[in-house]
Amino acid sequence: MERVLLVFTLVAMSMMMKAQVAIDLHSHFTTPAYLQVLAKHDASMEEGFPIPAWSAEEHLKFMEDAGIETSVLTLPAPQPYFGDSAEAVATIRETNEAAAILKAQHPGRFLFCAALPLPDVEAAMKEAIYALDTLHADGIKLATNSRGQYLGDPALDPLMQLLSDRGAVVILHPHKPEPYSQQVMTQTPLAIYEYLAETTRAFANMISRNVLARYPGMKVVVPHCGAYVPLAIPRMKAIYPAVRAKEMVGEIDWEANMKCLYYDLAGAASPQVIKMMLTVTEPSHILYGSDYPYVADSVLKMKINQLREELKADSELAPYVELFMKDNAIKLFK
């Protein structure tokens, strides 16, 4: 009898552990070559925050402890472009190939979204093709701006067409705005406020030109709980008739632009925040993200458990817990 009870207990524990599995859509990694280029150009603190140490071993340990089955790796800010396109191309290529090796060495544990050497659009398109076709990247990471070239810039249209044609998953990530006040940045670090505004700025710039509607094959992930997008959309729609009447913007297809957007939960996720996100999206477009290694392991482990418990305790959101934590990511990456 005791043996039978032990078997049932082990099965129950196994099922519980399976149910706790998450897929992390928002995590970062670095390579020695990337860090060396930043150091060479005295850019290691360009974003106003030190780049955390990273290793595959430590990342895997965190994942094991936090119940994360798979992490999607992306290169953090800043963009390794300092006026020398050849240097940027070489650095980005090394980074993407390193990510592909990590994915191969740890099957099922790491996916990656390749970086691109923007603002050189032609080089970025070549790297996107190489990354998707040869390295089998799981998507593309795009900075909100690359040295002042913002998403939504007409110069990026050929790249957007390429990514749309390939049905690419595109993960956005904020970078330091350009221009930006050094005094403000020193007093109020970018991560506190400006990263959210920067993400929303790039989103609005794309919407104003119908980029997402014109290139509908892309699946675009907005980071950090959607930034200010849930707040910005009502205002944009309210003010749109006035600026449209003055011919300051063209016709905007709101539904088509919003249709391809997904949102990760990195940052300050809570039931209240998620309900605000659901005013502009649906449950199938919300995905868990940690922001590792920019937040301490212990904090992230506490936060993922807290998020699960809060969602389960909320009658409106409880049915979607596994969608948010893993199922939506499985569907997004097929």
C-alpha cells in the first residue's frame, strides 16, 4: 500500500512540475566579442546601466530553479554600431553564430532571435537572411532605434518586407533614445521610465505609417508588459481625426496594425497590468518574460511564483495561466 501511495505521489509531483513549466520570451545574453567592441568604444555604460555578467551555465541553473523550460535569447542594448559598418557586421555575425551554437548545444533549452547590424539596412537584410536560413534563428530582434534610425523609418521598409515575407517573429527592445539629455539620464535611469516611452515611441512611429498593417506577415512582440501602448492607443485614436484633417498623417488601419502584436510580461507584471493589456489585445497574445540577467535570480524566481499564484487567484485570469506562461509561446514559435 505504501508503495502504491509513493507511486501516486511521484506521479502527482511530476504532473505538478509539468504544469509549472514556463517559456521565457524575454532574456538576454552576451559574447566576449560584443563586450570587447563596447569597451573599445567606451560604450559599456552607454545605456546608463552596467551590462550584467552572463554565462550559459548560470542561465541554465536559473531556468532549472525557476521552472523555465526554454529561454529566448536576444542581444541587449546598446547596438554595436559606432560608424563602422564592417565592424558592426562582424560583431553581429559572431553574436548570432554564438547563439546558434548555444541552441544546438542545449536542445530545447535555448531559442534565439538574431541581432541585425542596423542602421546599415542592406547589411541588416543580408544578416537576416543568413540568420533565418543558415543559422535557423527563431526570429529577429529589433532595437527601437539604431543610432537614431527609428522603427517606422521609410528606409527600413525593404527589411520589413523581407521579415513579413518570411513570417518572422520580431522581438522589439528599447535602446537609449537619440537625442537624449545626459542630465536626465543620470538622474532618472532609462529603465525607470524612458525605456517604456521609447518602446511606445517606436510603436507609434510604425503605426503612423501603417508599417504593421502593410507588412502583416511579421509577429511583433512588444516588451515590458506592452510599455505604454495600452495607454497610448486610446489617445492616438482620439487625436487622430484632428491630425488626419490637417493631413499630418495618412490613413491608419488600427485593426490591421494591432493584429500582429504580441506582448511579453517582463517587468512589473500583475493581474491589474495584464487586464490593462487585455484592453488592446487578447489572451493568446500575452507571453511570459523574465528579463534575465538584468534582474537578480532570486527576485525573478520570487516574481514568477508570485505571478502564477496571483493569476490563479484571479477568477478572470485563472483560465489563461498556462497560455501566458508557455502555450502562447509554443504556438508563436510553432
